[in-house]
Amino acid sequence: QVSSAAASGGYPKRVKVVEVGPRDGLQNEKNVVPTPVKISLINMLSETGLQVIEATSFVSPKWVPQMADHTEVMQGINKLPGISYPVLTPNLKGFQAAVAAGAKEVSIFGAASELFTKKNINCSIEESLERFEEVMKAAREGSIPVRGYVSCVLGCPYEGKISAAKVAEVSKKMYSMGCYEISLGDTIGVGTPGSMKEMLTAVMKEVPVGALAVHCHDTYGQALANILVALQMGVSVVDASVAGLGGCPYAQGASGNVATEDLVYMLNGLGIHTGVDLQKLMDTGTFICNALNRRTNSKVSQASCRL
Amino acid sequence: MGTVPSALKHCLSYQHLLKEQLWIAEPPAAAHPAQEPQASGLPEYIKIVEVGPRDGLQNEKVIVPTDIKIELINQLSKTGLPAIEVTSFVSSKWVPQMADHKEVMRGIERHPGVQYPVLTPNLQGFHSAIAAGATEVSVFGAASESFSKMNINCSIEESMEKFEEVTKSARNMNIPVRGYVSCALGCPYEGNVVPDKVAEVSKRLYSMGCYEISLGDTIGVGTPGSMKKMLEAVMKEIPLSALAVHCHDTYGQALANILTAIQMGVTVVDSSVAGLGGCPYAKGATGNVATEDVIYMLNGLGINTGVNLYAVMEAGNFICTALNKKTNSKVAQASFSTGTIN
């Protein structure tokens, strides 16, 4: 029960923050960022105490021009010991290119919505997961851990409401395929603590909570409240994006990813250990916002007079 | 996530879904505001106290013409909001934005079932408010001596004595009084604020006759952690049903803090349409939490508020257009591509 967990102060002692700014964040920014700036961003993030930094995406530059320099970025960054630098790999070709460029962890992505999958990659959910089997096989052979993303877990821009059972089904499939962690994404940020709780209750029947992460978008301002509920239910891995980089491609002008600074501020206030230095994180946010010539989406940064 | 360029073409279908109010869900079927917990342990009904016209506008730079204020309040009166803080009977020397308090009080439509409280810093303000037709007033204390000194130029104790005069008069006239406690989770001058101090000030206001105590995170520094500790201390002195939270979103923590309060049984939440009102202590930062975003969350939790979210968004659109500013409500931003209704 959500309320009794809160009453007993039931929160994880530690939370792993997965920084997705350099990939998910930049991918949804209008301005294409030069390679040296991307590399500096990741290097700065590596100094903040973050343990996982999603570096880039090995997709075709035809589809995602922002990630065209994936090989240069992967080869150019300082890879600090103890930090993981996962990259997105949409297929076997991308996987092979990623490994050749030095990647030691990859991510694949499914969705809980048939229509979203069709519009995005022109096939059914089942077919998309079959395509990923090749990647899973190669990853197994190369001892490369694979993280699975499930999009649209709390709503879809085309289908509207998404059933919690469907999310559980797709998550279970990806987990059985060999993904060590499943990141549940509220892709359009429409979720609330109510729908988050319902969805997680269903998923936790199929996937151990220790293998779950939440990836909340703040498009409707609900991200931190949704994350709070997830924590109360035992989730201890949370995705976020420095400076809240990355708008929402489905709602023009709206925000997307939750800001890592605001997340860490909340976790600090709850006495939950993250290992992240908030000041260094804010400095990194300032750096990338200056480079992008944009204001930060982080309220913590704004309040600290870092416009 | 993943490759999304083809999805951009389908923005139109998404906007279409929004216009059908798919995400701006109708509130759960209205029941009488019983306080029994749902199966989830959360309240069935939350009273929203709309502070936009007072707290919101007071912290906006642009002086808003009287007729705009009146129109805003009239629009809010039609949304289902049970309480709308209208204005403040403070000296116009201190708060020029509220100089037209009498005109506003007299000019607004008074809808049955809606309360229209006004701030009254002292007995003089109280009498003025009553003469102008006010039927409910608020007084505001602080849990920080420094803040009290800097804000109203007296100690907490001295301010309580002034408020005693107000509550005494109010009692004689059957006028309900709401008490605010500022700096409940932190002070711009003192930093940390001890929960016991918040409890002490709250108890003082409650004992002198305030029917409800609104606990304000004035600079928005609170987190679910500090909210919980503070409420635990205050709940030892004040019945839960007499407590409200007034959260600022300056550090993005407001909804998480409100959720924590609700989980602990608080059933009254203050908010400001369109998130009106910046933070006077952090330049460029935001202040009040947006009513739209609060209602969106409560709707999603199956909690009844009696408020029509779309109507609030329209009122928010009206005032933002009048102020020539973008809304601070993320729900409004997400729903309308320019942050305003087309």
C-alpha cells in the first residue's frame, strides 16, 4: 500500500540514477550539438558521481542526425572505472558498430503500444522483439549486458490509455530475453501517481522490483510525484536528464525528461544515497545549456540563479 | 526514446486526443466530501484553496487592472473551486498590487458555496475588509523570527498579539479566520526551520481561533523528507482536518510534497492558477504550485476536488494573456502548443 509505505518511511536506502541527457536529452533537442561539446558534457557528468551515463545511440544518422557522431563520441569520451556508458542499439548492425567502437553495455527499446510501435518502426511489438533477439544473442556471446526500455507505459500519443497488463507482458518478455533491467518509460509524461502505482503493481508480478527502473517525463509536471510513488513501491533505479534536456516531440513547446538536479535534490531531502554531487551536476547543466543557448529545465538550477 | 521522426507527423492526432480531454480527465463522480479513506488510504476529497488572485498576483511584477482581477476571480468562481483568496487588506504602501482591495471585494460575483477569504494583517485591515463585504479572513504568521522581522517588522510573539485582536473581533462577528504559517520548511534568512517551532506557531494560531492552519513552504526548499517531519510535529498539536499545505514549486518539489502530505491525511491544498506568483527570494525562479498541475495529479489519483480542470485552464489562459506571460502550469503548456488556448 502506497500510504502505509509512506507512513513507515519505506524508501530504498540507495538509488541508482541513470543519466540519459547525452542521449535521450540531446536527441530531443532542436540544435545539433558538436561532437566536442557532447564529449565534454559526458566527461563532466563522469565527474559528478553518476554511475551510469547513456552516451549515444547507434541508429542510422538518417533517422537521428543528432546521434550521427556516435562512433566519435564513444571513442572520444573518458571512460572512468566504475561508470557504465550504455548506448542504444536498434538492431544487430548497430550493436556490432557499438561494440567495435568500445561499448560495454547496450540498450534495446520496446513499447507497450502496438500503434506507437507501428508508427515508430513500422512493425508490431512482437516483430520488434524478434528483431532484438539477434542483438540479445550477440550480446550474450560477447558478455555485454543489455538494458530494456518499454515506452508508453502510462499512456500513448496514438492509443491513449495503455493497460497495465500489456506493460507487464512486454516487460516480462524483454526480461526473459535477457535484459538485466527494464526501464519503464512514461513517454509523454501523462502518468500520475495513480496510474504509476497501478502499472507497477502489474509489472512487479512478472519482473522482480530489483530489475525495474522508471523513466518519467515531466511534460505534465508529474514526474517527481510519480518517481516518489515508484520509490515507495521499492523501485531503486531512476532515469533522469541533466538540466531536463529533451523536449517532448508530441507536444510542441512542452518539456520532456525530468531534470537530474531536481531528482537528486528530492532524493537528498529523503536521505536516500545517490553518490551524486549536486553542485557539480548543476555546473554541468549550466555548461550544456550555454552550449545549446537555452534555459535550463531544472527548477533547482533556476532557483540557484543559474538561468 | 528510440527513433521518433515519423511520429512528428502525427502531432495533430495527439493534439486531437488532448482536445477530447483524454488526459484532462473528468474528475471522479462527485460524492459529498466525506473524509473516509479510499482503498488506497488516500482521502476521497481534497479541498483546493485557490490563492492566485492574492498570493499569485501579489508576486507578479505587472500591476493588474482592477477589472482584470475581478474577471479572473469571476472565472475561477465558475470552475468548482470551493475557496478563492480574493485580495489583501494591507497598506497599499507595502503591496501596491493589492491597493484596489475594496473595489475588488465589492466588484466580484459571489457564488453560493464558494468562500472568498481576504488577508488582514491587523485589526484595521480586518475592519476595512468587513466594511467591504468580506465574510472570511486570513492572518499570517511565520515559523522564523528573522522572516517575521523582515516581512512585517515585528517578532513572532508581537505578530500573534496583533492577530489575537483580529480573531477576537472575528469571533464576535462569526467571521471564520484562517491562519498561515510561513517558512514551514525553510527560511530565506535562517535556513533550516525546526519542526517543533512550526508546531508551536501553528498551535498558537489554532488556539486563538483559526479554523484552519495553512503550512507554507515559502521558498519551496522542502522535500518529501522535510514535509513528513514537519507534519509529524504539527499533527501532535493540531487535528489533521484543520491542516492545509501551501507548497511553492521553486525547486520543483511541490507535487511530491503535496503527495506526501495527502498520504499523511492532509485534505486541504493551496495552489495558484497558472502557477502565478514568482519567488521574491530567488530571482527568476517560480513560486506557487499551479492549480492545474495539482488537479491533474488528484484526478489521476481518483481524488475528488469538485473542480473542472479545463475551466481552470481557461481562467489561467485568460490571466496569462492579460499579464502577457507564459503559464507556469506544465499541464497547460502540454495541452496547448503555445501554452495558451488557440
